[in-house]
Amino acid sequence: MGLLLADFQPLAAIATTPAGAKRLLSFCQSADATLWVPESLLDVVKTPGEENTRLAIKAYTCPLKDHLANLWADHGAFVFSLAAGAVVRLIAPLLQHKSTDPAVVVVDETGQFVISLCSGHQGGADQLARLIARQLGATPVLTGASAGLGLPAVDMLGAPFGWQRGEGNWTGVSAAVARGETVQVVQQAGSTLWQSHLPAGHPFYFERREERENAPSPYLEVGAALPHAQIWITPKQPLLISSAIAQIQWHPRVLWVGIGCERGTSRQLIETAIQQVFKTHQLALKAIAGIATIDIKADEVGIIELCQDWQLPLKTFPAETLRGISVPTPSTIVEAEVGTPSVAEAAAIAAGNAFSHPLMPAQNSLLIPKQIYRDPEQPGAVTIAIAQSQQEYTGRTGTLFLIGTGPGKLDQMTPAAQTAVTQADAIIGYSLYIDLIAPLLRAGQIVESLPITQERQRAERAIELANWGLTVAVVSSGDCGIYGMAGLVLEELRAQGWDGKVPAVQVFPGISALQSAASRVGAPLMHDFCAISLSDLLTPWEVIEKRLTAAAIADFVTALYNPRSLTRTEQIVSAQQIFLKHRHPNTPVAIVRSAYRDDEEITITTLDKFKEIPINMLTTVLIGNSSTRTHADWMITPRGYLGFDAESGKESTPREPI
Ligand code: SAH
């Protein structure tokens, strides 16, 4: 399952019966999970020869309760094949808080149900249950209210963007959503993408951010009823917690803290200075995106220690860059020392501008001009300035899932590909294909469809979101690597100087049109075959013509993709003429339109007559080779030329096994 389960590692599976262990085996293998069984089961479960496989099966020797206690703290997820009641008793003493506990999932012994038992949202158990259920062909059992409402859980809605959960009555706001009560959203920073993908009738009321910025009260005015609950999405630390209304705070990471300091300034002093500035200006520490400074401070111990402890990125800039940024409080002394009149302010602005919205001009983002701190008891002195970026820093490494959805029906799409769609934060593709996979979509996902001609824009958008830190699924029909989006995305990544690792890429194959079309008429591709797209939008016609001729001469069974559109009508005529020069007019041809879709149409005809059949952009044309024959409604290409008489259908000599 590769990247699909990366968020849950390390992952432990636990089974106490042979049937339960067998049930979890294949999942553990693909998930790189350790399967724990009682000692007595080890020999039953381990089959000879398996020592060399990747699968780790281990025996626990102490009581399971104690064994779990040992694994609990450093594991991301637990998957049990055990009665749910038994699991509840086992984990009860270990549970601490939903923000820190690992995901706990229970699979019933018959493999019909996968229960998200604990840490469904923040721990990801709902997601893990969906993933395992897809792999086992089971039903995920999710009992959280938001899952049933088709809404993103309020404690998850900022997760794709790396927002941090702040203070508030999280249970109260979730309960208000579950009751269908109005929830006011005051969003002062961060992406609003999540707002545009909510189902109709959602309970959120959005206030435009400018309206709220200077308003004295957080409540709706002009006669509106008081909201039952509020969601603040803000870099500030609002002081407006009211007991009458359930409120929560999400903090998008938009604040870049610029630091200038004397050599040897203590980490303690830097930390206190930041805390004080944030307190004075009512800003939330959780909204910090990172620390910014001049490159000669990249080895400043106090700064490095702080970044490590607070898990913040450190962005450094050379003096030449900082010198070019206009700031409110330049200093000639600083300039004489390090070659730029500003370090803290200029570095904060530079870091903030790097996260400006791609479609908006970078603006002067300085929020708090420089403040100088000293403490007689601490060595050094520190200058702090804060800039606010337009786009939040997600703190996540993006992933691109390049997915083939198969011909149309969901049951023709691989379980791995289905899982990848469910897992993604954002789905990008042509609207027809997104409609076909609609049942896989999950509340809270960003779904962007672009018109059929805008493939390159689709690839660029996917990469932009992945570079920002999101997990993005790019869907193509059929196989994504056969006239699909995989090539476009990888080409574009290459052009951008991609290192092959970030964003991470995983390709999920799908059943291509030539296979799905072939399956509807029998076995026309049984021997050597090729695919040729007749679209000359991205390929010169001379090249296509040359390939058609070569395929016809070489007697390849040939699948023609993109055979005809409203404006491209001549190419299929030329293709027929080329093939007629080299193949018998009676050569069987299958015209398969919309294979595995509701409007599927299939015709078997011959090379000289096939143009009489309507052909469009949803059609694949399969041209047989010289020994392809039809039989009733079927089209069969013999497996070999030797030892098989295509006319009589009899085998004369033994063949290699197939
Ligand atoms: N990536 C796709 C091909 C995209 S090119 C794949 O691997 O199948 C688009 C062409 O694919 C169409 O013009 C048509 O020739 C073919 N095609 C796609 N889906 C099809 C279907 N369900 N039935 C028949 N042909 C199909």
C-alpha cells in the first residue's frame, strides 16, 4: 500500500486465533505492519519459506495487556482481529486523549466489518478503517456523527492545510454540527478551499474576513439569531470565549517570526521574547509557520535549539536579498555589521512572501515591526518581527497519487486505486471521470474538475497543491500512464527540477480501454498488439501515419484510441485506407463504445465496413491481425501462428504453457 499508510506507521496488527491471523496477513504484508500473535500460534501462522518475505510475524510472550502497554506510545495505529469488547477492555487503561492516542481499528474474524473504534478523526482510525475495508472488500463501520452527515469533522477540517488546533469546546461544536445547528465561521487566515466543497444544506455560516477584523463583537449582528457555535480560523488568540456559545479555534500557520540576535544569545531569551510579542499582540503561538533570519545565523545555537524544540522550519536569506526589502525600521548599525539594514523585519517579510498566494501579488506582509529584547540575566539580545503570509505553511510533504480509474464501473477499478482516491485531500480530473468515482469521495475532500482540454493546467494545479503539502489524487480513465495524466504530471515535475522524492509520487494502474474493449468481445489481443492514438493535437499526423503503416505491415492487432472527434473526422478514414493496403478487407474489427458504462455499445464488423458504424471519442477500435477470426459475437486472435490452425481451430503440436 506504499504511501497510502505512511501516516499510520509504525503499525501493529494483533490476532489471537489462526483465522484472525490469516485475515490480517495480506494487509500486514502490504502495509509493512508487524503481526503480533500469541506464542502458541506462531508455528500455525508462519508457513515455511516465509522467513524471507517482508512480512514480520512476531510472538508476544507477556500478557497481551502488558504487551500493548509497551507498544502503545510509539505506534501510530493498532489493528485487532478480536472481539470489539475485548479490545475495549485491553486499551481502556491506555487511552489518554483523542489528540494523542493512536488509531484503533477492529476487523471481525469473518472479514466483513472493519470498525473504527478509537481516535477516528485525529488519530485517523476512520480513514484506516476505510482503507482496510477496501482491501478486504469489507464494510467500514464509522460511528462518528460527521461521517453520517457528509460533512468534514470540525476537528479535522484544517488538517489537510496543517492548521493547528487551538483552544475551545471541541465536543460542543461537534455536537452543534451533529444537531444541525447554525455554526458561524469566522475565517481570518488560511485557505478557504474547504468552504467550496461542502454539501448543500451544510450548517456553516461564513462571515467575510474583512467584516470581522475590526468588529467589536464576534456575534452576528443585524437581527440574526445568535449562532449556537463558532469556528474561528485565525492567527490570533481571541479573548472572546463565551460560555453561551461553543467556540473552537483553528490556527493556520501564517506567521513568520523574523529574528536578529547577537552571537550567543540564549535559546531561553529568544523563546521568552517570542512569547512576549505574541502575548502583547494577542497572537497564537500555534499560528507560527517558522523562523526566518539571515544566512550567517544559520548556525546560531539558540535559534537552532528553538526550531528543534518547537518543530519549526528555519528559513535563512543572504544579506543581498534582505537588503532589497523595504522595512519600517532600518538600522545603519546593523547595516555596517552584516550588510543589510534589517534582519528581523526583512527576513520575516522574505519568508512570508515565499508563501504568497500564487494568484495574488506579494504584498508587504509585516504584521509586527521589530521589537528588541534583553534580559540582564541572559546573554545576548534579540530582535523579533512578525510577518503574515497569504498562504499557510502546511508543514506537510505533499504526495501525488496518479490513478487509473479503469473504463467506468467502479468494480473495474483496483481496490488500491479506490483506496488512494478515498485517502487523498484533493481530487483532480475531468468531470466525467470524477462523476464515475463519486461514490468513493469522502466529505471534506477538495474536488476540482477542469474541462477536457485543460490537461496541462490540471497537471500544474495538482503539482501546485502537492508542493504545498497536500495529498493529491489525479485521476484518468483507463490507465493513467496510457494517454493519461501520469505522463503529463511527471513531465511537468521533471521540468520543474523535481528531485524524484518530494512531492512523493505513486502510480496506481488501471484497466486501459484496449483491455476493457477487448474483454467485451472475447480475446482479440491474444497475440502481439499495439495502441495508436489518432489524436494529432499533441502528435504530428505524419508520425501517426508512419506508425499506422508500420503496425499494419507488422500484422499487429491494433487498438485505435481517440479515433474521431467532432472536428477530427479524417484521421479514421486515413487509418482505414492504410490498413486496407496491408490487410484483408474481411479482417475482423470491433467497435467498442463506452465499455463498462451505461451507454456501452459494441459492434463486430470488418475492416472494409467499419466506417459505417458510429465512432466517437468514447470509442476504441480494435483491428484484428491476419489470423483473427469472429465466432458468433466473439472476436478471437489465435495465441500463435505455429501449431494452430485458425480455420479449423485445431492444435497440431504442443505449445508452451500460457
Ligand atoms: N487513459 C485511457 C485513455 C485515454 S484517451 C485508457 O487507458 O483507457 C481517451 C480514449 O480512450 C477515448 O477516445 C477512447 O478511444 C478510449 N476510451 C476510454 N474509455 C473508454 C471506454 N470506456 N470504452 C471505449 N473506449 C474508451
